[in-house]
Amino acid sequence: MSRIFSFLAAVSMAVAVWGQPRAFFPHTVHDFGSIKETDGLATCRFPMVNMGTEAMSVVSARATCGCTQPRYPRGVIAPGDTAYIEVSFDPQGRPGRFNKQVYIETNTVPAKTRLDIKGVVIGDEGTVSRRYPVDFGRLKMANPGMMIGEVTKGRLKTIYFNGYNESERPMSITTVSAPKWLDVIVSPDTIGAGEQATFIAYVTSTKCPLYGLVEDSVKFSIDGEYDISLPVTMTVVEDFSSVTPDKMAKSPIAAMEPRIDLGEIDRSRGPVSAQFDITNAGQSALEIRRVYSTDRGVSVDTPGNTTVKKGKRAAVKVTVDPAECPGGLLNARITIITNDPMQPVQTVRLVGIWKE
């Protein structure tokens, strides 16, 4: 008997559903193909048929982006009748491939239908130059290099950079060379005319031996026709997140004079040298990670002993070549990176006046 009741209930439900309005979309995806930014709005229509036995109405139509505008019929749609959802896309300022969604809500079951529009916008020259101002021939880039920012030693980091194929034919970009700590993938494998390219940079900090500012470059081949080189910069920092208050009290402390004054420097006498000490004023061994200067004409000799015991010191030699130093006076910066958790990065100023 229970099976009979279950069967009758299923039949009643099916009849009830059939007696409702039912929205049918012959297609839910429209591909505009390639459209020019200068041509203005691109519009398509999605037919919608009421396959039910009751009147149907569209409650709302919502796009996921302000560049996409749906329009829908405001009246009722009789059983068997066809109405249209009109969708317009504004390509202004949007060069490259696009894929947008519109969600239609009706008084049917199911109530929601998703419509997709896609295509490629061939950018106007002015828009492309504003969004991708760096010229590498057929390839335009949004930035002149890959600025990765801060990376914590022992962790991974992923950064995205954008490019644009301004030519009228497909483009393939392959990585020719990169530092061992950096892997770059270009997506898609083939960038169509007027399409964007995404450079995905994966940083493995454990493969980079340096702390502090790291500068390198990546070389790419454009269809094997010519190569381009992008500078890469990042700053590698130590992870002190696990240092407890007890460990902090027993940690090393890097101490040094903040300023070295060379006084008057005679340019005609060639390079001059100076020395300063890094003292461990803490309770445990101090590790000197790196000592360097990015100023022209200034070179630093890393201490031979990079591990400094409690109460000991390490000498750092600095050499200045006046012929390479710009400006009317010397005002350079030396960066010292250690495992001092309170001040892992410190700066020593190197100053002087040129005597002609």
C-alpha cells in the first residue's frame, strides 16, 4: 500500500511541475569572437521559450560586471511564446579576452538560469598604451619588470604580471633563462591576437642564498623571433614568527656605529677604505646574513667570520671609488642583515666630502 501512495505522490508532483511555467533557453552561451574597442557596445540576444502550461515572467536579470548590461521583457510570456534576453557588453577600456555572466531569475522551477558572453576585445591604441605602456615589440607589458616584493625565507610566493599581444597574429612566449629560485609560466600557451598574457611567477625562497634586496632578470623568447629581458627584484626577510619572549631574551644583538665619516676625500688619490665592527651584544651566536651596498662606487667585503659569539665582533671593510661615485658629496648606505630578531636589518651611513 505504501508503494501505491508513493507512486501517486510522484505522479501528482510531476503533474504539478508540468502545470507550471517552464523556461527553456536554446543556447546559454554567446561568443562575440573578436570585436574592436572603437566599435562601441556589442549586443546579442538569447531566445527564451515558455515550455510550460502557465504564464511565465522574468523577475530579474543581474550581470556580474558593470560592463555588461542585460535587458529583459517586463510583461508575462504566454505558454509556447518566445521572448528575448538582450545582453550588451561595453568594450571601452577593456582590451583582451573577456568572459561575463548574467543570471536570469524567473517564476519557474528552477528559478535561475546562467547566461555567458565571451570574446576578445581588440584594444584601441590609446587604451593599450595606457594599460600596457612598456613596449617589447609585439608584446606590451603593464610593468617594466617583475617586482615581487617581500618574501619570507622558507616560504613560497606566487605573483601575477600581465602582458598584451598587440599584433594581429597569435604569439607564443617561452622562458629562456631565469634565476634558480624563480619559475615563470606564461598562460595561455598561445596568446591570440588582441589577447592578454598572464605571467605567473613562483618564488622558492629556499633556493635563493641571499637575504635583503635581490636583483636578477628573466629572459623570454617571443615566437623564437626575438628575446626580451625583464628585471626581477624582491626582498628576502627572515622568519622570526616562532621567537618566544624567552628566546628573545637570549637572542643575539647586533650593535654597530650608525655612521662612518670619511671627511675630505681626494678624488685624485683613487679608492679609499674604511672599517667598522659588528659586535654581538646579545646572549647567543650572531649570524651575519649579508652586508652590502647598492650605491655606485661603494663595495663591501663580507666578514670572513659570519658567526659572531657573545661579546665578540667582526670587522667589515668598505671601499669607495671616487671615480664611480656621482654627486658632489658622499652619502652612501650600507645594509647589514643578521639573525637579531629585534633589528634584523640595520643601516650604516657612509659620508664624506669630495676634495677636487
